Amino acid sequence: MNHSLKSLACQMICMTMLLISTSVFAVQQMTIELSEAEVEARVYGKEQNIRVLWIASSFGSNERHTQLAVDLAKQNMQVWQVDLAEALFLPKGAPSSRAIPGKLVAELINHLAEQGKYRILLIGSAYGAIPVLRGAYAWQVQKPNRRDVIGAVLFSPYLYTHVPDIGSEPEFVLETSATSIPVYIFQSAKNTNRWHLPAMLKQLQANATVFTEIMPGTTSIFYREDKSVETQQVLQQMAVKIARIIPLLENEQYPLQAAVLPKRTETTNKLGLDDKLKPYKGTIKPQAINLLDVNGKPLSLGDYKGGVTVINFWATWCPPCVEEIPSLNRLRSKMQGKKFQLISVNFGESAGQIRKFMQKVKVDFPVLIDPEGTTAGNWKVVAFPSTFVIGPDGRIAYGVNAAIHWDTDEVIQKLNALY
């Protein structure tokens, strides 16, 4: 068979596979006119009694979102994926998710429900959970006598108004405590927000019934770099799980009247990331650390008095974490001869993964392994990298939520002034 015939055969096979695929579910692009934007929705599946409204996260959708949408269509749901941030010409990132008006999501719910003809399941992940809850609340305010919404499925939701200062408790968007529709949370076990889950649940449960399922071994199921076997298995099973929990959500007779929003003012304009070493204002005090290093050697820290200790929380999949490693190496070198120690705590990765990384990137300081993220949780770490500077008095003097240059004259002077 010559090259052209092979190419034609390949095209025919691909077309056949596409036809087989579209016979199972249809994929179409729909345009929806809202009050403030024209929205493009990617619709998976044929017309069904249940329509899924999936609001894209702050960084849009990828092939994993698409695959789950396809799988849900095979479970007799029609999935509408919408990127409202893109429709509003907002940049990718968490602030854009916070900026999406809830009324636009409420308009989408009304559009999909068609006066009660269809039941609506809401889905959101990470910061995409914010417009989902805000939209559900706005819809309930507008339609207090309707139960078109089945509930919300949220994947490792980030409901923070902003990234909190290092060592501080997060603040949640107002709708967290005002939401009354039933919520089912799939929480990745190795995601940093897991350790803030109790605080979030306390607020959610003020008015809503909340179900929680921890997904062991996963960092973020929609993050391309999370390639663990556990994550792949979860993704393969997720559509069936969602189909099974729908009756659970439907059985919850949530209040028809929307709850009253709290009166506090949100600090949504605060980024929460640092560009330099800042005096510590958090509430967390130094926590004992008992972990193995990358070579299996145990290391214990409890009494931090007498010298300066820098503790850096990081992960190999975090580009800013990797970028600041050389400056941390140089900091350690410049502080030689002083009572100084620099250690890092890797979040949620295996010793093998880290050793492979260290074959490519030089790391001159001890690397401890926090396999489940428990230690990071004890220190209330939310963002990576997060670094604490403890003075000779045993108190945290400085902290930084972000990557900085650690070997500058300004940083060295501040550290030397602690002695």
C-alpha cells in the first residue's frame, strides 16, 4: 500500500471512529445571550432530563474536563461547559473567578432549566466553585419557589476571598455560609486546601447539607501534571460516581427561600501573594516537624531557639518553587559560619519523584518528605512556595507566600539582624 492509500485509510478509520463516538453522544457549540455577555457553551450529549451546568475553573478547561464531560454524557446527562471568564474577557487566574457576577450563572440556570422542563446539576472545581455557589444563590433569590437545581458537585473547592497571609486562617466568600442547595465535595487528599476543609465545611453547613468524599493519592484530578495511578483511576470512575450521587442530592429538600448573606465586607481585591520578605502577622506558631528526608533519614525539629531557621514548603510541580531554589542555595552558602539552618518540606510527592528531580536541579539543603501534606496543614500552608523565618527567640519573624530572591543584601541584612 503506497503512502497516499495509507493516509486515506487512516482518514477513513478516524472518520469511522468519530461517527461511532458521536453516535454515543453529540457535541455541539451553542451561543447563549446573557445580560452582560454572549457565552459559548460546549454541549455534550443528547437531550436528557438532567442538564449539567459546568462552570470552568479560573484557568479554563483541558482534555480531562472534556473526558469527564463525555463520560457524563454516556451516563444520560447533557453537559454544558461554559467559560464565563473568557466570555467576559477576564484574564486567567483566581481573581477572575471571584469577579464573575452570580447573576450571570443564575441566567444560565434559567436558560437551561426552561421553566422547570429540565433539572440542573451544577459542577465547579478549584476557584470555579465560587461562581457556582454565587450563581446558585442568585438564582434562588430570583426563583424562591423553584427546585430546578438538584445541587452542586465541587472538586477540591477554593472558596477563599483571597490567598491569606502566610500562617493565617483563610476567609471564605459570603455565599459559603449562605448556600442552601445540597453540595457534594470530591476533595483531593494531597491538595493543600484539604487541611482548610473543616473550616470551609463549618460555614457551608450553616445552611446546606454537605457530603464529602476524600480522594486518596490525588493532588488535583484536573491538573495535567498529576499523573498518579490513583488520579487516573478516579477520573475513569468519576462519571459513574456522579450519576450515583444524584438521587442522594435530589432527596434533599433544601429551603426554597435564600438565606441572608452575612454583612461583613469581603477583601476580594487583596492578592495575598508577597514580593518580598515581610514581618510575620499570622496566628500559627512554629510547629514540630518529624519527617524523613529524601534519603530516608529521620529529622526532628521542635526547639527552634538559639539560631535562625528557614523552613520552605514547596513541590516539584510548582514553577516558582523551582525558580527560587538557586537563591536558597546561595543563601545557605552566605550564612555559613552562623547558627543557621535551612530545610525544605516537599508537599505530597514520593522520595523517588524528588530524587529524580534533584538529578536535574541542584538542591544544597535538606529536603523532607510530607507525603500526605499533614505537616503543611499544621503550618496552615495555602500557597506554594511558602517560607517561614524563625528567629533565635523561637518565634516566626518573617514569612513569604511566593518565590523571592533569598540571597539579596536586603534579605541577608534582615536575617543577620535577628541574631
